[in-house]
Amino acid sequence: MKLVDRTLATPEQNLALDEALLDVAESSRGALEFLRLWEATAPVVVLGRSTQVGVEVNLARCHERDVPVLRRTSGGATIVAGPGCLMYAVVLSAVRRPTLSSLAGAHLVVLETLLAAIAPLVPGIARAGTSDLALGNRKFSGNSLRVKRSHVLYHGTLLYDFDLPLVADLLRTPPRVPDYRAGRSHEEFIANLPVTAETLRQALTRAWRAEAGDLDEQELTRRVAALVAEKYSRDAWNFAL
């Protein structure tokens, strides 16, 4: 697995890079896999592929605070990213990992690997809901995926020093919530892990056995630019629903 520890200049580029890595893996027609790590330098709201903006997002507060609202290519609920929230993505080969053929299998492969990486650092973490990780009964990681012909993009959040009240300020309560949320507000429901970003980076890199490798930088840059121009910079994509 190739390690891509890279934060690009804009939130649009950062969302595009996850999708570009998936496309590169698909076009390789092999078992190419990636682990990508990044962290937004300023707050950004990221919608799921089918999220209705007005239902889950307080657009007025986002505009007041100059927080961009973008849409990712995978499903799931809306998140707020920014400093103190490490973002990860894995692009996994279904040829190499047949378990990925089902959604339950994909959740199992990735979440169990994340648990194996983080559990030695923080006792008491566990899977929760469909695709969350929780410390006690408070969520610190939300995850989503996109499935293509030969590869799966699985990505999510890892809160470690995030401004938790910001979530309640920018987001509404989503219409669908896991049972373990039990009616709690955003601030009551989410938590930061008591670890550093560097510790998380090292743990994930070890768990996925990822190593820095050669990349076709020119091709990757071209794909990111095309995705930003065609999708992530356009209101027709970001506010489609």
C-alpha cells in the first residue's frame, strides 16, 4: 500500500484528491492500494453524496463564518472538518480483499483495522452504529465509502483536538441517527481522542503497512484539477440536493 500524507491548498482539491486516488487505482487494473492522510487548515462542511443541504446544514452560520460547504463523492451524513480533525482515506483492492464485495465486509475490513491501530493508544474504543468509532459512547470517527468496479474508497474523520462546539454551530441534527446517539446533541455526542495527530498518523501507517512510493505526480495533478473544475468547485455539484 502506498502512503500519501498530503494536504493540498484548498478544500476542493483535498476532496478531489481522494477521488483521484480511487480513479488511479481503478485505471491501474491491478491491486494498487493507497492510504492518504490529511488535515484541513480551516473549517469546512462536507456533505454526503445524497445529503440535502438545507436539512443538515445551517447555511446562514456557514456564510457568516465564511465556512465553505462542499459535497464529497461518498455517502453518509454531513461532517465538519478542520484543524484538530485528522482525515484518512484508504483505496482498497477488491481483488486483493474479497471481503470488500459487500458493504458489511467493507466496514469490517476498515473499521477493524482502525480499531487495531488505535485501541493500544486509547482504551475503551469500539465500533458503534453502522460505520462509527466511539470512545465510551461518544463518537470520534465517522466514515463513508464509495464502491467502484475493482476498488473501494473508504474514508473518514478522526477527532483529536477539534473545536467540538463548531459542529453544533454549523450543523443541524441529521434526520437519521444511530440508536446509540440516544437523542443527544452534537456536543454531547462527539468527543476528541486524547492523542496527537502524529501519533495517529504513525499508528495508521503501521496498521495498513503503508509506505511512501513513487506516484505519477503529473497525472495525479491533472486528475485533481479536472475534478475540481468539473465537480468540487461547482454549485451544481455541491448544492445539487
